[in-house]
Amino acid sequence: MKILIVEDERALAIGLEDDLRVEGYDVVVIADGREASQAAIEGGFDAIVLDVMLPGRDGFEICRDIRRAGKRTPIILLTAKAQESDKILGLELGADDYITKPFSPRELRARLKALLRRARGDIPDRYTFGNVEVDFSACQLRRGGALVDVTTLEYKLLSLFIRRRGHVLTRAQLLDDIWGSATHVTDRVIDTHIANLRKKIENDPAAPRHLASVRGIGYRFDG
């Protein structure tokens, strides 16, 4: 597995590089934001560990660049900012997870392995249900042949539901997998994202055929 570390704090970057190499990863370290943006898009990495505060171009901008280029490479943000708004912004821009500094190398390894396992899930390049087609290679959703605009969080939710189709997912599971367990997100926020996603994939969002509610538990995708 080839991992890109984007971190300008030299001691931390060296420590992460050494630790991940011991785990058997092929590691590339870049300190400059502009250089990192191009490398992340063109380098064929399996995962990216991305600091938010960088010279040249910050981690949020790099994350946006990667997703706009159609790359689905798993991204872990490293941030010294503890504000919830910064964490949510990173997730909205396409990051898969975040870790607030200071953190332990063991925690980073565990999060990285979890992301890599998820990235190797049994999702085909294209998945069709009803009149909806999800193109995972292009990160696009089409309904009746027309392109549908979806947010990063909606796309992540749909991807998770497709991977776990037929299984009931609790709100706690959705929180852990999509937002991260350290983020405070209410049930109402989760339900709002589900409702918005239903409007884009269901013929009748009020009587959903594919994304069903399981009273008192959570949601189940049937597709």
C-alpha cells in the first residue's frame, strides 16, 4: 500500500513515515501544499494523511482539489483545530476521517487500516437500482440518465448503504462511519441528510422503496 503524508512539521512527518514503513507501507512525505495537491491527484496513492495547516495551499484546498479531480483516495485530515465547524468542513469537502493533534501513532494506524479496508469493499464501478445509476469510478449519480448533484456526505452515505445493502444501519453506525465518532452530530442532522438523499434517489421520498426507515433502529437500503 502506497501512502502519502502531507505534513510540514518535520519531526512529526519523520515519525509518521518511520512508523508506517515499519508496518510495511510504501510512504512518500511532502511538506508543501502546492506540490502535495498535484502529487495526491497523480501519484496513485492508496491513502493520504493530510495536515490542514500547510504552506502554499492548506489541507482543505488540497482535499477539494482531489475530489474535484474525481479521485476517491481515502483521506485522513490532521488538524490542531478542535472546533466542530472545522471538522465538519473537512468532511463536507471529501475527507473520510480526521484526527486532532496531538494523537498517538497507534490511533492513526488503526484509522488508516479501517479506511483501507473500506476502500477495498465490494463496490463495482457502476451500481444500478431502480432508475438510478451510481458511477463509483467518476463519483457521479444519475437518475433516469440525468446527472444528479449530490453532496460529499450524501455520496458517502449512499456508498455505505450500497456496501451494506440489506443490513439495518443504526444512527450510531452512520455517525461512526460517515462523520467519525468524535464528532457531535445529532440524530436530527443524520435524518436530514437521509431525507435529502431520498429526494434524489426515490420516486416518492415520502414512501421510499430503496432507503427504508426501520422504526426505533435506523435505516436499511434495498437495491
